[in-house]
Amino acid sequence: MDSLSGVVLLAHDGQSIYSLAAGFADRAKRLPNRPDTKFNLASVDKYFTRIAIWQLSQAGKVATSDTVGRFLPDYPNAEVRAKVTIGQLLSMRSGMGDFDDDNGRTYRAALLHLRSIDDYLSLFARDSLHFAPGTRAEYSNAGYVVLGKIIERASGESYYDYVRRHIFEPAGMRNTGYFTRGAEVRNMATGYTVDPIVVGDTNPNATPLKERRPNTSLLAFRGSSAGGGYSTAEDLLNLSRALFSHRLLGVAFTDSLMRFRNTGPGKFDWDGWLGGAEGINTLFLLSSTGHTLIVLSNYDPPSANVYRPKLWEQWLPQWLRRQ
């Protein structure tokens, strides 16, 4: 059976209670996935961006009520400058769309030129808002790119340097980073997809490929504050430990980050992020019970998503009933 290629890790209070590594990081070389294999995270990087914003808020450098214009007075869209707040960017209620609204053509054409947060901004910064800020929610990679630029302006560091110095290093995430496309990086998983887009077929109704193909041609040169960095299950467990022990944020700001609400005897709530793209599917979930679920897959969704109901929504309530 070839349904999962990746790593699954379930922990409680920072200690692993279930782990699995399956499939190949490199199918051609028959190199197996391991607990320390580096996987593309897709949108799980957004959680790093959220942590960075709350760190800067804790330091008094930003507030969720601040508008984009406070930090980016040169942002091309005047409505975004004046009306969109950091809080709306975080909650995806800003009205900003994405940078692949034209079926991905602009994004795919620019992949090898995307080397900085500014490069990503250039894809959409002049676009109109999809709706009035705060009136509804819509998933927005563009909004998290803008948050990355705000982090740069508020901190005086590049986004990549900020998360490395203030999140990865303090948390002990030694195998996490924004590695560039084509770089020689040890123990990194290649993504494999059956999506026809990898062979240039953009028809949304196209038949999936019969064999998995490497997704390398679909990757940006470098990831951003919206996604595309790399990490391991072990490093993400270290991030969970750092958050639960308040090494990255104080108690109040950790609570604001995680937003646990449905808590109490026999109940639990979760926070975190899910990511997915061609040849990538990832979960990083934190529970009010002290559990952490990490699933990193180098296959298409839902290869990782299937583990969320299996280990989280079914197994965890059973564990709670036994306490």
C-alpha cells in the first residue's frame, strides 16, 4: 500500500507516544524517510509568522489594531494601507486574495525569481481587495506575505533572519530553514505528485498521472512567510515544547497565539496549521491537553490529512475518557 510517505509523530507533554516513518525521501535512490528527514512544510510556515507577530506584539513593536500603512507607507494599494489591520491579516479577514488567482500562471512564471518577501509582494501588491476588510474570511497567502514584510519593518531584520534567530534557534530547531531550490541539503525529502500540473496540464478536470513525479519544477526558489520552508518532525516537536514551556512567548501571549476555548473535563481544543500542495501535505497541531500531532508527507493531500481524524478526533477523546 502506497498511501503515506512521510513521518507521523504524536506526543504528550513533549514526550513521543506514537511515531512512524514510512516511504522514501528519494524514490530513485531508495532513501527512506526518517524522523529527522526535512520536509517542505507548505502553509505550516504561517504558524512561524503568527509566533513572530505575537513576539513583536509582546515587545510593544506592533499591535493587532495597527494598519498596514503604519509599517508599509509605500504599499501600492491605498485601501490596504489605510484599512487593513494586522489582526485582519492574521485571521484572513483582510479582503486580500492570493498570488495565483489567474489559475497560478503569474506565480508559476515567477517561481525562480521568488527569493525574498519583496519578490512575493510584487506578485499582488497592486491588486484590488476582494471584499471590505473585516466583513468575511477568505484564505489568503497574500496576507501572510504582507505580515512577513511587517515583521521585517518592525524588527529591522529580514523575515528569514528573524524567524531563525527568534524562533528556530531558541526552540532548538537545528534542521529547519528556508532552503533554496536546487541547494544540496542533506536528508531532504523530494515531493512526489500525481497532479497533471507537473507535466504542464492546467486543466482542473485532468486525469491524475499514473505514476508519481517529483514536484521540484513547481517549487519557488525560496519559501516565504506564507509557506515553503522546511523542517523535521523532531524540530516541530521542539517548537511545541518551546511554546508549551513559554520559552518563545509569555503566558498571556502564548494563550493569545493558541486560542484554546473548548476546554475542561473530557474536552479539548486545538491550534496549529495544515499545509498542502502538489507532493506536500503537512499537519502541526497543538492541543489544550498538552498533545502535539505532527504529520509530514511528501505525497499529495490527503496523505497527511487522513491522520488527523485517525489520531486526533478519534484516539484523543478515548484517551481523555480514561483520565
